[in-house]
Amino acid sequence: MVKSIREMLNRGVSCRELAKCILGLKDLDIEIYKILLNSREMRVEELAEKIGRDPSTTYRALQDLIRCGIVFRESRSIPGGGYYYVYKAIEKKEFVRIIEECIKEWEEKMREKIKRMEKELFEGHGE
């Protein structure tokens, strides 16, 4: 994992590392997203079995993916009463759009910080 933007620029960074960094994801999260992307929909138990993890670990990863906006869940009715959830991934183009949106928002915020940097960071120190 890179420690700075400068290091990222100098060393280069994979698309996977970039997505993890921007969205705050882990390798397991990316693995789950890719599985869901290639599946129509899956229940937590099915997904847990496919990745060889405990359902509670899988559920926590799904919650992180939902918070990022790249996975969503829908309820399904069980005949005779009750329901269960299935999880689906957003399309690849939408994933890329979210990444682009995050970068744009970050850039705007950083430009604002840079405008205030001289005053806030160096205030009270000689030129």
C-alpha cells in the first residue's frame, strides 16, 4: 500500500489499489464486488461459501460495499411468509463514474485547502 500521493505517482499504482484507496475498500471487498458483478444476485450464505469465509465476515464486507454505493440489496419474499436479502453489484460503468466523482470532489476540496495553506500552515512563522 502506498503511503503518499507522491509515492503513488512515482511508483505507479494498479487500478485495484486505486479503487481500494479511493473507496476505502479491502481485497475481500473487491473480490466480493467482482463475484457479484458476474452473478445476477446472491444471498450472503451463497457468497460466503463461494469465497470460503464466514457469513458474518461476508455480511460486514457487504455492508462496506453498500456504504460505498457499489453494491445494493433487495428483499425477496418467501412463499408462506418471511423474506431474505439478495445482493447485487452496480454495473462497471457506474463503478467508474463513482471513482471519477470521488476524485473530482477530492480535487475540489484539496484546491480549497491549498488556497488557505500559506495562512493556516505557516501563520506566525517568518518568511
